[in-house]
Amino acid sequence: MRHSGPMKAETGGRERAGSGGAARRRPVQQRSLERYERLLDACAAVLDEVGVGALTTKEVARRARVPIGTLYQFFSGKESLLAALAEQNLDRYLERLARRTDAEAPKGVAGFVDLAVEEFVAMKRAVPGFGHVDFGLVDGLPAADQEPARLADPEHLLDAELDNNAAVAVRLQALGGGLFAAPGFPLALRVAMECADAVLKLAFRTDPDGDPALIAECKRLLRCYLADQVTV
């Protein structure tokens, strides 16, 4: 069955409902949108250079070539900035995955799993900042983080109620549509996200480009586990 399209982020100058630390407002005017996107690009670049612990809003604003006051028009602080970057990464991931599934028509859950893992790995290798913030903090927050606006709840960057992996699982279920219609899939996808998160983190700790054997094992693990849900 054909999947449904990815759920788009709301714009219109207001915070996304349910988001944990999202932007204060999303711009709609072109000039403001360009500044907003420059700030997220600058955040990703600084993350690659210094990591989450040393990231500051002041440096992000400087790198984006905007006054610090402009940053605070869009973001309430460091958590809000990272949450917006995580949301952007998730939206882009779902868009990329939707294009792949439309073009390749994967066979069943197993085919969807392979494409989902492949798109995540491709972004991990190529997207700035993704090694530190994909859909949440990759390695957690260092104890030595002295940023005044310390992250209040890094496990809920995407949603105030759901932790990051649970929020991603909900979006993937919506994208998969009829593939994940069986009653047990909401919980199964939640568990699958935890497994994939752990194995893929290990793959990229082992090899900066992602250990191919571990990536293959991640696919196999998810295919076998989720295939069981189809027959339950």
C-alpha cells in the first residue's frame, strides 16, 4: 500500500504545537526566513567545530552575521536553537525518505526499513551538524557544559510529551501508512527506534563513515523484528 506523505512542519510565525524547545516563532517573510535558516546553518557548522558543550548562542549569531537580538527573536536560547535544528533534520529526513519510497516502491516493511536506514546513514555522512544533533543529541550533554541557558530536557527536543525517539517513531508510522497499520506497530516502532539508535551510534563510533557491517546488522535486526509484527 502506498505510504502517506510526511507531516510538514507548521509555519505562519508560531511555534509548532507540542514541541519541546522549538523556535519562538517561525518567520514567514523571505528576509526573516533567510536569517532563520542562516542561524540554523551556523548552529550546525559550530557544532561540527566545537560540539554541543561549547556551543553558544553568541557564536552562532556571529557566524550567521546577525545581531544576537535577532537570534532571540526566533529562539529562546540554546535548547530552542538545537530543537529547531533537530526538527529541521527530521523534516528533511522524512522528505528524503518519502522521495525514495515514491521512486523505488519498496516491497513491504523490509524494503521500507532498508530505505529508512540508508537515508539516515546518508545524512549522517553528509549533513553538517548531524553527527552531534540528528533528531536529538547524539552523545548527550557533557557534564562540563557551562552555557548559561543549559538544556532543560534534551530528551524532549522534538516534543514536550514524547521523547525524541518516540516522536520520530510517530512520524515514521505516519509516513509508512498502511505498512504499519497493524495494532502492535506503534509500540514496535518505538522499540525499533531505540534499537536503531543504539546500533547506528555504535556504527559511527566505530567508523566515522559508519561501519558497513554494523549498518547491515541494523537493517537485519529491524527487518526481522518488524516482520514479526505483520504476522502477529
